[in-house]
Amino acid sequence: MPKYLLLKHYRGGPEPHHPFPPMDQWAPEDVEAHMAFLRNVSAMLEESGEYVDGQALTPERTWVRYGGPGAAPVTTDGPHPETSDLIAGWYMVDVESRERALEIAAHVSSEPGPGGEPLYEWIDVREVMSGAPAED
């Protein structure tokens, strides 16, 4: 069965979605409803045997690259300050088809935001490579 990575993009996508404030500005009950929804998605996927992993990410990030032989890694906060707003978390699923991955992603996109309104956030659906990339 193919595996898919479902990337949660709070502030990115092919076109804008609802302009909700960042989660740290939501009412506590809205944050709890949002997190409960995500826990329920994980439980649903575990029951169906499709769950591989799912994680939320903190906004802190560091870019790192190889510094050369004997050198320390080179690190920076990065040239793109909005990156920390872009990828908020992911689900890894093992499903029968691409269509099933899209169905799960659409469900995740309906997660509640402030006041219980669906976020309609964009979910980036990426198939995990099962072998070496094709050569030209």
C-alpha cells in the first residue's frame, strides 16, 4: 500500500483560506476543540490501520547545512521568517489509494478553528517514494 505525507499548512497553499488569527490568539475552548478533532482523526486512522505517524511542530526552527571537513555545522534562523508559519504538522498514512489519502486530507482540512468554524486549510498531499527516483 502506498504511504502519503499529509502536510498541514496553516498560512500557505495555492490560494488563501479563512484569515483566522494564529492559534495562540484563540480562546482556550477553541484550541481544545481543535486539538480534540486532531486526536479523533489519529484515533480513526489507528482503528482503520492507516495511521503511521502524526506530529505537530513548534514555531521554533533552525536551518542547518554541512560546514565542510572538520568544521561545525552552519546554522541560521533562515532567510524565510514565514516558514515557521507554513508547516504546522503532519500525518503519515498508509492507505489503499491516492483517493483515500485525498479523502483523509479533506477531512483534516475541516478541522475547527475559532468559534468552531472549519479552517478549510490547505493540506499538502505527498506520496512517499517507494524506490529510487527514475533517471532521465
